[in-house]
Amino acid sequence: MTIELPDARGGLRTYEPRTEPLALAAGAPFGSRTVFSAAHVVADPYADTTPDSPAAVDWDATLAFRRHLWSHGLGVAEAMDTAQRGMGLDWAGAAELIRRSAAEAKAVGGRIACGVGTDQIVSGTLAEVRAAYEEQLALVEESGAQAVLMASRALAAAARSPEDHLEVYGHLLRQCAEPVILHWLGPMFDPALEGYWGSSDLDAATDTFLEVIAAHPDKVDGIKVSLLDAGREVALRRRLPQGVRCYTGDDFHYPELIAGDEQGFSHALLGIFDPLGPLAAQAVRVLDTGDTAGFRALLDPTVELSRHLFRAPTRFYKTGVVFLAWLAGHQNHFAMVGGLQSARSLPHLARAYELADGLGLFPDPKLAEDRMRTLLHLYGVTP
């Protein structure tokens, strides 16, 4: 059986779906790397909402997906960019997500880290930004999860110098109960974060970022870097204080960054490990044995799919992530909070299906094919 898929030129191409998935068994956490998957949320398709109304979440399906990730040994990075923070999921929804996911993690023994931001305010003074961060930090710490201090749109707008960033982050780190992960999200993921750390010059911004860490190394478990620049990440991780980890957030170069070199390696906190979870877990288990070539052989072929999902405008990668979750049977619909299922074109989604199917990511290839055919029919490609 073949399927006709639309391409970017307005034509159709013939694709023959695979009939067997990869055999990807569940397993315990890893030994050589700490790996988080930044997980998506499942919308409630029956809710009567609009794109600018508060998100309606299907909590059962959302938590079931997290149990799926934990079953493969992955940690869950919760309420972060992949969960549509600031793109459909507001602070009230994120707070509920953190409470529920942290409780579920405790119940099943899963590792979890949760995003701390300032999205309960649109803008404000530096004091108001600090207060917003503190409110979210308190909730995450009370939940028992590790905190990820995310980049703040409000801080980007309020700060007038690198010193403003140093003051705000220093204030937060001094009061953190446990070491946190600092997250540097680049403007390709969120244009409102242009010039973060007080400068659009990335070298100057890096110096400020490292100054924050150097002042409080005991309060920083690691950094998560999402700049899509492998060379810059390697240079940055070589400058980190002893004991501070680098968690790659580079969805373009993750195999080489996780594999590392003679001077070190990156751990991982990645949105692409949402659809790649079981395959990524198998690859890291191979790496645990010291087989770097085997790790690369498993993970390198996934980069084409990741680059496709994260192509510009990169912030809309969540649409492809949720689409693949639907095809894989992790949810029974292709709807997203904020109506973001419309953010990618049919040719883009068709190519995502083709690449994911070719990798063997779908536990039931026939289900994925049937759902792809349904989408094609809805778009009028097939009668």
C-alpha cells in the first residue's frame, strides 16, 4: 500500500509506509547522561475555547504521556517552551500542570524539573519581575520538583543593562532551596528574548551568563542552552565551573553534543526528545556501555526530522511535536491549546509523518497511516 503525500511545490509524491515499528523497550534511567524530555500538553478537544482564552487541558492524556516518557528512563522537563508556555498556556494553566505532574512524578518515581518564569505579568519593573519569579519558584519548590529558571520576556523588556540581569538572577539564586537549572532560550524560539543577558552580542551575553553562575556555583546544577549553535555551546560548557552541567537544548546538533569530545559532553533537555523519547532512550543506553559509534548510529538519522520540525519560524515546532504524538497514538486528536495546530502547513506535516515513519517511531504504523489519510481527506487532498 502506498500513500500520496503533498509536497512544498504543490504536487503529490508517492510514499510507501513501513509496516513494522522499531522494538523500543522501556527501561531504567541512564548512567552516563542526565536526559530530560521537554513534554507537550494535550488539549481538551471538547472545550469551547478560542485561541486567546485560557487553555483547556486534557489532564488524563497529558499525564499519561509523561508516564510514557518516565517508563523509558527519561526525565520530564515540565511547563517549559514545549508545553506552550506563553503560546497558549498561561501561568494559571502552567501552575496546575506543575502541581499535577510533580505529584505524578512522585507517585511513579520519575524525575521532573519545572519551568519558573514571569508569565503571570506582561511587563513590569525589576522589582515586579523579581516578585513574579519568586511566586513561581515557591510553587515549584513546594511541589518537590527541581526548578528551571527560564528566560523572562518581562525581564528582557525591563532590564537596561547586564547588571540588571545579574541583580535579578543573583537575588533568585540566593534564595533557591536546591540547585537549579538556568535556561538561556534564544530569540529563534522567542523573538521577545532578543538581547537577553543585556546584549545582542552573544559573546558579551555569554560573559554575563557565566558571571551569574560564577557568583553562585553551589546554587546552579546546570545550564540549558537553546541557541542552535553547537560551537558556541561547546565553548560555553568548557568555561563552566567544576560540577556545573551543560544540558543541551540544541535540537539541530544534539547527537554530537551529547556524545561529547575529549574535553567533555553535554547532558540533554530537549523538545525533540518528546517524539523521539523511546529511540533517544535506547541510544543513551548504548552510550552508557561506552559505545559512542552505536549511539551516533541510532541518533544521527533522527536529526533530519528534528531540523524539519524546528525549521524557522522555530517557535512553531510544537505543532509538529503534537502532530506526531497524535499519529503515534498518545492522544486521540490533533488539537492544541491556542489553536496552534494551524501553525504548520499540510506539506510540512506530511514530511514530518514521512520522516518519523521512516525512523520507525510509530508503535502502530497502520494507525499512523490511517490518521495521516484522515488528515489528507480533511484537507481535500483525497476524496
